[in-house]
Amino acid sequence: MTLEALRDGDPRQVGPYTLLVRLGEGGMGVVYLGQAPDGTRVAVKLIHARMDAQADFRRRFAREVAAAKRVARFCTAPVLDADVEGDVAYLVTEYVEGPSLGDAVHESGPLKGSALDGLAAAMAMALRAIHGAGVVHRDLKPSNVLLSQVGPKVIDFGIAQLMDAEMSSAIVGTPSYMSPEQVSGATIGPASDIFSWGCTVAYAASGRPPFGSGSVPTILLRIINEAPKLHGLSGPLRDLVLASLTKNPRERPTAQDLMDHLSVADPGGAPLPSAETDTSDTPASTGSTGTGTNATGHPGHADVTTAPPDGPRPPVAATAPPDSPLTPGPGVAGNRRKMLAAAAAVTVAVGGASVAVAWRTLGTWSSARTPAQTTTTQAARSNNQAKPQNPLTAPGKITFYSPPEPAATRQAKQWKKDRPEDAELMSRLAAVPHAIRLNQPEARPEVDATVKAARQEGGVPVFLINSLPGSECRSTTAAELASYQEWIKGIASTIGRAEAAVILEPGATVKIPGVKACDPQGSVDQRYDALRQAVQTLKANPNTAVYLDGSQDLYPGTALMADRLIKAGIDRADGFFLNTGAFHPTERNVAYGKALSACISVQRATGAKDCPSDGKVDPATMPHFVVDTARNGQGSWSPPPKKYPDPQTWCNPPGRGAGDRPTTDTGEELVDAYLWIARAGSSSGRCRRGEGGEKDPERGVVSPEAGEWWPDLALERAEKANPPL
């Protein structure tokens, strides 16, 4: 990457970022190497004034930045910050130190063997994360793939379409790596990036784009009309590149399809769809002979359909066998896990240096579904009910079910006449699927009604069980615990074979009798025994997922929480949940969850009580987790230092908003779902912040008791939702 000193007209400071040198300039603006207040080096892109002058640009820029921020970090340079309100619009991303793929190939020659395979997989992994966030890159090319010391990273994703308005009559993208639909002006979707992926891999293998060089019109005509020339490719990777370069976007594999194939040494089964290839000066293909298609022309997925670039299609009958290599299924998932556990790294040789592409489950690609991938019907999944299965990790698109949130629904009705805009926000808040709280003495009727409605709607309900005796640090009696276990059995028997997820006892692994911070005379073992027994009872159902409380970053500490979860029966559960008592942003929860998962794996393997950084992690033993995103859209609250004796940042913090909607499309291998567990409009309790009196000194009012509905709080979190409701 070429560094250039700042020019006379360049700013020296943008927002809190000090600009150091120029990194480059593109159609949208100038990119600088900057330094954040904490000393971290970042890439700062200043948007050209001519683009900022366009009508509606700021709104579109804010929307694209919000989408880009949702892209998982592994194999991408994540968006860290942006200013869409100031005098100069700018975007801040992680600074990736290393040459671009284009520079590396130019200086050191094409990549071969495992180096080429690793690059192809890393780019596919990045696209899967990008598409999973609902973003289309639009300009994937060798200069937008940086070879960092931790592996290839894709940059500049999701913002290219902001140039469309200015360049509606010009080329948007780099000609040699554009898809046919970009050339023709058709609708652009994820399949366009797959075509560019194929072009970029072909360049990495040969040093030449697959449609050659020359004038722009010549290259564009070749992309539309001619077969690609592929040099340096052979075997399964060549077949994947051919499939990605088909002219019809509906016939290309998805990013997940690419990952499924790249993770299996010899896919076997039905071959991938193939573009015609110019073999005049290229070794013969090792076997892309075409395949049967379903009614849409897409290679057959069993009981699935792939969305075209311009939106979803109705399901069609499948004609391919269930073990088609493009069909995600238990076999593929198993092969992926075996490969992940066995492969420590894929090495990419660049200019004499070795760049490791880590293949660990701390990465982002997974069995999670992307929006452009597949939909599996409830009926199809029910055919496999003989085998225990976590419904949140089942193949296909998963939707959640809950009845409308009752308090928000009532509030919408009350405000409908006099406050119609606020009523509309409440209706939107009420419509988001939420965890159904079970703490009443007789919960079976509600469970029964919920699972029946969920089955009819084709969604998965999430139950929040919060009724453990002694859950707030207190010890309890054997009789109370026996009654509790009977209550759990009633819930489990009512769920039966239905699909459901259970969030089991928030706080139960945090506030424990027998520890110093609680009742030191209480019984720790009693608490762990109660949780283990409840997990065992619920997991007797074949399609019930159970998650234990993993608390939050920094509290009570990763090593301590790992030890507690092991004692509470994490080996029998499906994983743990995070953030029900906090407002941490999603990315912070994901990072903490990965660290906690790795620590649990190391502690179980070694018997250690800490989290040794040099401990070897077996990916197959790392528990998964879910994140509560109901209230974290604006992240945590940080009041001015020393403003309050006890700021109670967890207690009805001001300016917070609802976060990511419930989904299993997380783009993270270990993250099974984002869920709304806590209620966005429920009070945390009386917040005195270390001062006298009943009023919350930050809000100037007496807040409702813990758990009570607070209309003003609910409205605030709906108004500040990120992404917007």
C-alpha cells in the first residue's frame, strides 16, 4: 500500500481523528491513514464534496453505513465510525496493513496450491458475512483484497452503490471484475459479487483477469458474450470459479455454497453448474459437466429455493438428490467442523512473507443462513424430528414466533387517536418477536397455546424461564427445589416434540448463594445441581434448545463465568446467552462470547481455572451462544466521570435504543441467534445513582419498579432503535 504525505489542501484533523498520510483516492473520496484518540491507527475516508452536495446523499450514506456496521469482522475491514451530520461526511474503518492482492500478484507472481485455496475461501467467507448483513459489495477486485498478517481482508464493501446517482450513465465498478448485470444495468444483488469473486480468484491464479485486457468497451462485450479464459486453475476450485462466472445470476452459487465446497476436500456427488470456458490456451477442465436444475434453473437444492438478485421467489419443487453438494445438511456441517478442527492455518505466500488465514471457529462463517440463500419449511424440518436438533441451527431460514408484545400493543391503542406517530412506533415495537416470560405458577396453558400458534405460523418460539427459587443470591429448601423441578417437567412435557428455544434463568450463574458477594453460608452445589437437572429435563425433548446465562463482558469475569457454566451443565445445554442485564453493543458481546467459549473449552480440556492464552482450543468443543439485542442499538451508556456516586449504568440508562432484530443470520460460527430477551419498555427499577431521594437524578422522575412497563422508556428505545424500526 502506497503512503503519500499530506498535501497542502488536506485537513490535518477530522472529528477526533488525526490524519497522518494519504493512502489513496477513489470515486467517493480520499482515504487517509488516521489515528484515533486512543492511538489506534484507522483508515479515514473523506467523502468528495461533489457527492455530499447531492440531494438525499446524507440519508443514503447513513443507511449504507448502518448496514456496513452489521457486517461480521472476520475477513473484512470493519466499519468503526462515521459522521453523517458534520460539515464533512467521513467513514472510519479498521486500518489493514499489508499489500493488496493486485500488488502482491504483480510483484511476486500468481498464487498456487493451498495459498490460492485459502485466498478463495477467505474471500468467500467475507462475502458470506457481507451478504448476511444485507449488503452487496459491488466492487470486489484485487485492489479491494488486502493481505494482512492475519489473513486476507475485503475492504470497501457496501458503499459503492452510493455512487449510482452521480454515475448513472457511467461505469460503476472496475470493468474487468464487473458482472454481466452490472454491465447491462440490471438489478444488482449478491450474485453479482459472486461473479466478481470468480474474476478475482482467476486473477490471483494467473495474474490476468479472465476476460482479458483492452479498452473498456472490449472488456464489457467479452463479459456479456464470451467465455472466460482460466489459467492456473484446476480441480474443484476451477469448477467453483466456472460456476461463479455463469452469465445468469440465478445459476451462480451463493457465498455459503462456495464455503460448503471449499471446506470439503472432495465434494463428490452432483457437479456444480458450469459456465462455458475458453479452452483454446487453457488445460482441460477436470470435470465441470453441468447438472440437473430445478424449475428456476438453479442447481437443485433439496426442499430449498435461492432468492434471485431482485428478491425472493416462491418455493419450487426440488429435483436434485438430498446429498447434492450444494445442499447444506448434516453431512456438510459435520465435514466443516472436522476441517475446522484439523486445519490450523492456510498459508498464503506473499513476497517472501507468510500470511496466515486462520481457520478456526472464532471466525465468522457458519451454518447460519444468509438472506439470499434458502428457506426450509416447517413441515420439511419436522420430517427429521427423530434426531435431536437445535432448531436455531437447523438448515434453512429460521423465523421466530411470539404474539404481539402485550404492553406495547396496549400503549399503541391508547395513543392511536392523540399520538398517532408514537402509536405507530409502539405497534412496530410490539411486532418484533420477543422471549415469552414464564414465571407464573401454572405455565403449561401459555406454553401450549404458544407452541400451537408457532407451529401454525411456521416460527420458533423463545421461552424465558425465570422462576428459580433463591435466584437472587438466596439459599432455598429442598422442597422448593423439588417443586421447581416438577414445574420444569410440566413445561418440558407441554413443549414435547415442538421446536422451541429456552433461555434458562437469567442471573442464576451470576448471583449464586455460597459465594462471597452473596450469601456466604449458602450452597453453591445446590444451585448448580438445580440448573443441571433443569437442563437435562428440557433437553430430553428432541427439538428444544437450552441456553444458560453467560452474563456480560467484564462481569463477573471470563474465567470465573466459564467455571460456573461448566458446573451448571453447559455440556448438556446448547450454549449460553449474553447481555440480558446490559446494553453492550453486539460486536462487544460477540467478542466476549468467543473468548468465554474458548475459555470453557480450555478449562474442560485441562481442568484449569483460568483462561490461559496459550491453551489449544478444539473448535468442536466450543459452546455456541445467543445475544440479547433488545436494548443495545446505541450501545452502553457512559455518564461523565464523577457525575454520580454510583452511576448505575445498567439502570434505565438514557438514550438507549432497540438493537438488531431477532435472527439466526448472524454471520458468526458460534453465534446461534440474536434474540430479544429483555423487554425494551420494562423498567430496571428505582435508579437513585448513589444520591438520596426517590427520583432518578438523570431523568428527573421516579422510575417504575423493576419489571414494570414504562411508556416513556419504551418510546425512547423505539425512537432510537438501530437499525430503525
